[in-house]
Amino acid sequence: MLKKLLHSLLPFFIFFVTIIPQEATKIGDFTYDDFEKPEYCGTSCHTDFYQQWKQAMMSQAYTHHWDEIEYFKLAVPHAERDEKVAEVKEGCNGCHTPIAYISGDNPPPFPSENSRANESVSCDVCHTITGFAGDIPYNFNYIMSPGKTKYSSRKGDIDSPAHQIVRSEFHKTTEFCGICHNEKSPYDIWVKSTQLEWKEGPYAEENVRCQDCHMTKAETKSATMGITYPDTKLHLFHGAHDPGKVKGTIEVRIHPDIREVEPGDVVKLTVALFNQKTGHKFPTGSVEDRIVWLHVEAEDSEGNTYHLPVDKKGFEGEEYTIAADVLAYQDMGVPLDMPDFKGVQRDAIPFGNRIFRMPYFDPQGRMTIQQWNTASLGVDYRFGPRETKIETFTFNLPYEIAEGKVKVTATINYQKLVTSVGKFLEVPDEEMEVIKVGEHSTEFTVFY
């Protein structure tokens, strides 16, 4: 009788179990000692993966110079002065050094102290994640299960002597990446949405996932003593900090509306810009820091140069997409204890250039580079996947322009951090390196 009763109730028990939400791993659930050091994984078995990881930003998410400056100069003091953003003192570490965050080491020691926080996003972080809590992956809502069992997209044909391997379909999904590459600010604003951008784009429909571009496949071994697979995923994680990945993202073409002109004539130049490379928007991720802009310059036969400002389109919020002589980022004065801080130059590029960005605004409506202090977003004038944007430039030819060929060059550039911000905060120059994404030239002839 009892057996029949239990059998009849079994579907209800199963239903009850399946609707219980799993909780995200939180501070205090584990300690540093629950996780293997990267060197343990990389000095005997996974030597190639380890060396690839050491060159990638995954291994530098906590130690990278801009991240260190942003966290200790801005985020931590801001969190201590403003209750609304207090959570970022711990929360930044949830993705930048997860093991430190989980262990309660918040804030961790400075990178110069060489603590285990320096492991950043290590092997054992990713390979002990079993899922995420809730409906959307974001703000480090991972579920971790550290131990001898490691989770991977491939089980493999050989058993590891160091650990058990469980094949994880979750590791093949974009949601796995979205755990840290989607983020909401304390004001409930999406300040990172790379995986969500992918989900809304054409690559999602074709099942081209994050891993296909950022963990490319090659014929090689995944472990020193293992066998060679035709489709081993490399642990390169090349992205926004890799010039090779950024270059060529946007194809540029420029042409005039007329080829033969006289001084005083008007030439209209059209630039077509095609995002032929990213499965998400460009730029993406830390959009508050990034700046992508189009510079058009004409050179006559005698070497005289003319910078051409972009023609306005008239859409709402366009003023934030054209470089101007204005100040911004005044809210840095809060963490820096500078109540009368006037800000720094917003764009730090030639005025009149078109900028492809989405501005972030603080609670006072001022443009901010502190994503945790973002209370609203401006116009999204970035490149979507496979999107082509058209920009025009009207060139009123000066009467003194030299006779002969005029070469006009359109260049699209990228910076990880606006120069004015980097200089003000004393960030190493390499973070403000200008990378030429694409370039194209055309010409017309001036006759007298």
C-alpha cells in the first residue's frame, strides 16, 4: 500500500524538485583552498592551454593595470562613499577574481602583493561551474562545484589521472559566457550585454556561438598525454584587448559624388562602414571606456590637408556621437574626493569626427565611465552584427586648393580607453593605444 502511494506521488515530488531554483554561489561558500592553482593544471598536463591562458585577459582580469586603477582608485572609494553602489566593492571581484570573491577576500590585496587573487579567471573557475541561477546569466550568478570533478564540453577518450571529467553541455552555450559578460548596474541598467546582443543578432539564429570565435578549434591535443582531436578548442580568448582581433572588424569604403571639380565647388563624400566580423555589437563590453571613431581627411596635390567633419543626421542624442570640445566624467570626483571636479575632455579626438558609442549617464545625467554609477543610457550608435552604416561628409573646396589630384582617406579607429581619462588617472599609455580598424581612400581632380 505504501509502495503504491509513493509511486502515485512520485510525479509530484519530481515536479517539486524541478521548480526549486538553484542559488548562485555566494561569498563564504568556498575558500581559496577549494580551488586548484592554475600552475597545477598547466605545468604537467594542460601545458599549451596554460600558456595560451597566460597571454589572455582571462589571466589578467584582476592584475591588468586599468582594472587595478579603476577598482582601487574609483570603485572601492566610491562604494565606501555612496551606499547605492556599495555592492561593487565586492561585486567587481565576482568576475575579475572569482575565487577571491567567493573566499570573502574583498577587497583583495593589491596585485603587487601577489596573492591568490592574482589568479583572476583561472582554470578551476570555469571548469567547476555547473550552471547559473535564475533565467538570465549576468552579474556572476554562476553555480560552482569545486572538487575532483571538472566540467568540460568534451569528456575525452582518456581518463585523467588528476581528476574526473564530466561532459557539460552548458560549457558549449553562450549563457556560460553571459554569466560575466552581461552586467547590470546597481541602478538596474544593463552596462554590459555582450551575450544578450549576440542573442538578438543573426549569429544566434545560425548557432555561431561565442566559443566559435573566441575559442577557435584546431587539430591538437587538449592534454600532454592525451590524443589529438580535430576540433580542440584553444584557450586564446582573444577579444577587445587583442589588436589582431580588432583590426578589420569594420570594412571601410569611401567615394565622392563627382570626380572632376573646380575650386569653390562642393563635393559630397559617402562612407560605407560594414561590421563584417563581430557576432555582437562593436564596441561591446565596457562600452563606457571604449571609443570608436571615423576620421576623414583630404590631401591636395601640394600636401595641404583638410579635416572634414561629419554631416549631422539629426537623430536624438546625436551630440554624443560627434566629437566636441566638452567636459565629461565629473562623477569621478566622488571617489577621488574632489567635490568641485569639472571633468576631463569627453572625447579627446579631433572635433567633428563621428563616434560609434552608447553613452552612459550617472544619476545627475552626466556622462560617466564608472559603469557601476550608470543610472541611464543614451543613444546606441554602435555597429550591430553585419550592420552597414552610411556617413556623409560635405567638402566645400577652398579657392586656394591646389590643382590636381585630391586624395581623401577615411579611417576608423579604436581605443580601449579615452585618452583624457587615461592621462588623468595615470593609466599606462598602452591602454590608450589607437588601433586602426580599417581604412580606405578615394580621389577626385581639381581643375582651374
